[in-house]
Amino acid sequence: MITGENITKTFKQRGNVLDKREVRALRGVDFSIPRGGAASFIGESGCGKTTLGRILAGLESYDGGEITIDGVPMSGLKPKARQPYFRRIQMIHQDPYSALNPTRTIQQTLFAPLQLRAKQTGRDAKWIEERAAEVLSLVGLDPGTVLGRYPHQLSGGMRQRVVIARALTVDPEMLVADEATSMIDVSLRLGILALLKDLRERLNVSVLFITHDVATARYIGDDGDLYVIYRGQVVEQGKVDTVIADPVHPYTQALLSAIPVLHGLEVPGEEPVVPTSGLDESKEDTGCLFARRCPFATEACTAAPPPLQLTEGVPQRHACIHPRRRSVVAREV
Amino acid sequence: MSKQAPGVRIDGLTVTYNNLPAVRQVSLELAAGTITGIVGESGSGKSTLALSLLNAVQPPGRIAGGSVEIDGLGDVVALRGEDLRKARGAKIGYVFQAAQNSLNPLKTVGKQLLDLGRSHGVDDLRGLVRDAKELLGRMGLDGNRVLDSHQHELSGGMRQRVGIMLALVLNAHLVVLDEPTTALDMITQANILKIIREVHEERGLTTMVITHDIGVVAEVADRLAVMYGGRLVEQGPTREVLASPQHPYTRGLIRAIPRLTGDIDEARALPGRPPTLATVPAEGCVFRERCPLRMEVCDTVDPETQSIGGRLVACHAVKVKEHA
């Protein structure tokens, strides 16, 4: 179980002494991901979802709040002592082309972390070979044909599977997949999503899925939680399928409205929500951060920040003082 | 508008890289004033096809056969030197894949605009800047600010709009957009697609959109053409193709799209992987390795493109069904 409580992170722009601009990437985010569970963070570019993923993988520090891994709060540990915990959280990057060393064969890529582990646990070379074959089989690749190859000899989908296999060599507790399918060919995308779902079931690894494409979040498991993040805050949260079916926050509705409609196969929802302007972080807002772009904003919205509260009738939470159900998702004809 | 949207007729086009065909025997008509979407995976030849419209395939690639007739320009495959340079930009606008990387990082957008004007012999540069500002304003940007900016000061969606402005500012009426929304998030994508549609109508354009994402085509295109392994396997009106795809590849591709509604278990990835230039079969159907309807004839004979109720499909299995 991995939980985060009130995580904050501010990036300070370096350089100019007089103009100290700050970007508040995370403004207090709570989440919890059970062992073997799934969570998806969705939102626009710049909403903070990637920062959160990087913090969890130990690639970025955080300013405030508490991350607890298996009941152990990280704040009480020295950086060195945190390492073994964060090692259990492995990151799958967006671009499988740059995530693998082009001068190394897949065998070399997989053996490196395994050799380290073998040394730590006193295992022999045979274990390394067996384990490398095992992780490749787990991701649906044939060790015999793949081990001797270089990354450029594999397709994008196969490369992403190798990246996942490499993450599995350290027996992770959680995989953080940051836009892990967006650079994969459409015909192969579902294969990678199905693999992540399969790994959850077979290895009991949890998956944190970071994406701007809400639809893909459904395919790593309908039991997963969805966190809609806007400018570093969770604005709506619940089970994937219920949030998609029953969103009450205008921002969630705008994200869902933006998904292309397959005209001919689908008809668009009756009440699409379109933000009144683009994302502009240069101004600080009082009250609701989305109010400036929200077509339904009233004066009350800018008065005070709306708290994340329970949604009536569904096990869901939202941060909006004017929650209303709207039909935004396209239906099949 | 003074000029009319041109029609484009691509006939039997073959483009090779070191004698390996990236585009093979492609025939496609872009009717004047329509938006045509070309859908394909990586290595399908869609970008090569788009570059052929400007006769801009880079060596070692070359157009090995066929013609690209554009109204008012003739066969661009035969154009050379100055004639070709003048046609690009002035008659045919091209918005490159990842417009974010196609802008000069050292010059402001305004300077690049003036370079464009000078290289095309525009006398009235003030007028050009005015047109550019108007176009940017039309797309919801502050023209003055954008022209004074370097590319790193603009967001992805803004750069994409700058790319569209540069493609249209010389008053081109044929526009090619290569992956116009890749790397943009959903809300920005929806916004750009809306702009493409509106500008297309207002300026009376013939537009070609190249993408790997069927959703993008579904939103903007009147007609849809599906490419696989350098061949056009199916084309027809977008709605009809989406509602009842005929070619097994089109069917598989549509079924592989992650969707917001419907049964999760019904969607599945296509088996196998798309061919590369080196692995695409020299004879027979290019899709047969991944095809659920594969027959003996598919191994040896390239399926001919045939018309089925307003749809053009290249598949042996579809033919059998029709005659049965």
C-alpha cells in the first residue's frame, strides 16, 4: 500500500534575482494505491501529474506532505534509508526509443540490474539467465529471439515491453507508467495496456497510470481509481467507470468532451463542456483554480477554494461548489 | 477569396527508398474543398505520400512512378527547380509533424515570417504581417505577442497554430497537415481540430490530414483513406468507413481504439506488428501476416483496388464475399 498525504511541490525558476517566478506543480494531493491495485492520474499537460509520478519513483523531491510505503512514513527516514523503498516503485517512461541504451543488447540491458541483485543476494550466473528469460516471458516476448537483439531491431511495442521487463527485474511493488502508450502504434496500444493489467493480476504489482487520454485508463482495470488533476490539485476522484459515466466537475467534463467522437460509430454527448480559454498559469487565482476557464463559474467560485467533498449518490469526490451531472460522453449508435 | 480550392489527383504513385517501396501504386483523389484524412501506423508510408504532394521526398527516396496532378499546377512530379520552390508555400502549405521542432529556435516567429515573405518575393511585407496577425487572431492568439516570441516561449498548441499560420499566410489553397495534434493533450487537440475545420471552410481550402489516430480523422475529415505497408487498403466517406469498415485491417484498427464506453473485453490489439520498409512483402497482400481472413491467394497476388458501394477496398477476402 502506497499513500500520499497533502503532497506539495513548487518549482522555483532559477536565474533572474528580481523576477522570482514560481510554479506550484502540486498544491496538496492525497492518494492511496493498494497493493495490486490501479490508479490513474489524468489532466492536461502541466497539471502536475508527471511530477507526482516522478516523486513516487524517487526521481524528484517533494516540499511538503507525507508519502507512506507499506506503513512506513518516508519523512522519518534518511535519504539513504528511503532508497530501498523507492526502488520498489519503478517508472515506465513515455518514449521507449530513448529509454533503452542503443549500444546495448537486450541481454546486457536486463543483466545489469540482475547482476547487482545477484551480488546482493548471493545468487549465481544461472539465476541471472533464468530470471532474464522469466521477465521477458512475463511481458510476452520470446527470450530466444529478443535477448541478442539491439533496441533498433525491435518495434516500438516490443521496446516498451523490454522497458517493462527491465522494471520487473527488481521485483517492484508498483509500476508508474507515464504516458506509456502514447508513442505506441494504435494497433498495439491495447496490447501494452492488457499487459499492465495482466501483471497486476499475476504478480500483484500495482500500477499508477499517468495519461491525458481518459479512455486508456479503463483498460488497466475497471477496479482502478481515477484522479482528475488540475493545476496541482485533485478536482474529482472515484472509480474509473463511475467518474467517466457520472462526472460532476466541469473540468472532468471538459476533458471527456475533448475526446474525439467516432462519427458514424458514435454520437456526441448532448452537453459538451468547452473551457472558455486556454491554460494560463501566469495569474494566481483566489478560490477555484478552474473558475477563469469554467463556462459555469459564478462570483462565489472565486471567493474561496472549493474543498474536495463527497458526491451525492455515488462513491466519488469532487471539488466544485456547483456540481452538476452533464451528458458529455459520446454514445455508440 | 480570389482562388478556388484545387483538386488533387494522385495516380499510381510509387515512392522508393533504395529501391524499397515506401509507397506503392497509390491512387487517391482529393476533391476540391474537402478534408481527406490519411490514417496509418508508423512505416505505413503516410508521411512519404504527403511529401510527394510537394515533390519533396528526400534522397535516397525518390518518386519512381505515377503522377500527382494539382489543379493550376499540373503534375508536380515533373516540376523542377524554381517552379517547384515557388509552388511550395504559395500554392501548397505544409504543416510539419511536430511543428514545435520545425521553427527556428534562434529567430522570432515574426522574423521567420518575413524570411518566408522575402523568399517568395512578396513586395508588401506589411500586408503579410497584417495577414499573419489576422490569422493568429482568428486562431485565438495575440498576433503581436506571438510574432515577437521565440519558439520556446510558446506552448505546444500555440506552436502548432503558428505552423498553420505559416502554411496559410501566402494564401495557399492546398494544405497538408502531418500529425497536427501529436504530443498535444486532449483539450488542446480538440481546440486545434476545431480551428482546422473552421479555417478550412472560411478560406475555401483543400486539406489533407496525416495521422495515426482515427479519432482525429473522425473529427475533421470528410473522407478517410487507410494506409498499410505503403498501400492504400481502404478509402471512402469517413462516417461510412467507421460505421462499416470493409478491409480486415480497418476493422482491426477501429476495434483496437481505447474507448470511453462499451465492453472493455471486446477491444483488442491487432496481432503481430506493422511491417517496416525491409520486412514488407514484395508480392501478395501486405497485411496477410496479421490478417484473420488470410487465404492462399493472398501470399502471391496483390489484391486489386475495387469499388464496393462508394468505397474503394483492396482485399481478396472482401471480393470473395461480394461474389458469393
